[in-house]
Amino acid sequence: MGHLSYEESKSKALKIILILAAITFVEVIICLWFKGHIGGGEPKSAVMLGAIMIAMSLLKAYLIVYEFMHMKYELPGLVKTVLLPTLLLVWAVVAFFMEGDYWKNRRGEILEKDKSESHLQLEYDSNKINKDIRRMSH
């Protein structure tokens, strides 16, 4: 914490720690409420809960990087050098999940198609066998 005195640094660190603790406490309360454990009622949307948790986690990550990793004191070029690869990594993870979901859905379509084709093949085979049996009996 660059230009601050020791006492000012301690005070600033304590403030950030308390903010992080408050955000974590709010996350827990939101999770319990969304799951229906607090306030009763039915569980809420899992997608909305996920979006809120991601947003709050990103806020906590920002505070940690900004304050405890001293990014606010660095030159803009260094900050971009650190943050750009991180953003690209997040983008890659999201892209991999989307691609995996596509292939999971596509696999289901292929399995359904294979089932229907194998059923048709069994009907064809049984009809052919029946014709062969009738031909041999005549």
C-alpha cells in the first residue's frame, strides 16, 4: 500500500477485509433465500442465483486484486498485461462450456437417431427372415 503509513495501510486493509466479509455474508443469505431456507416458499431460479453469485464473486476478486495485489498502484500497461490474459481465460472457459453443451445435446440427437435406425433395421431383418422362411416352405 505504497504511499500510506503503516497505520493507514492497516486501516485500509481492515476496511477491505470487512467489505469482503460483508459481501460473503450477503452471498450466503442470498443463497439460503434462493433455496427457500430463509423466508419460506419455493426455491427461486437457479440461473438468477448463479448470475448473482458470479457477479458478487467478481466484485470480491476485483477488490482483492485491486487492493491486496496493489494493482491500483501499478502503471496502466502492467495492469492490462495482467488483466487481459485473465479476461481471455474467462472467455475461453465460457466458450468451452458452451461448446461442451452443444456436443452433449448433439450426442443426444445422434443416440435418438441411432435408436430409430436400429429399430428400422430390426424390422427390415425380421421381414427378410419371414420372407426367406415362406420362400423355403413353398
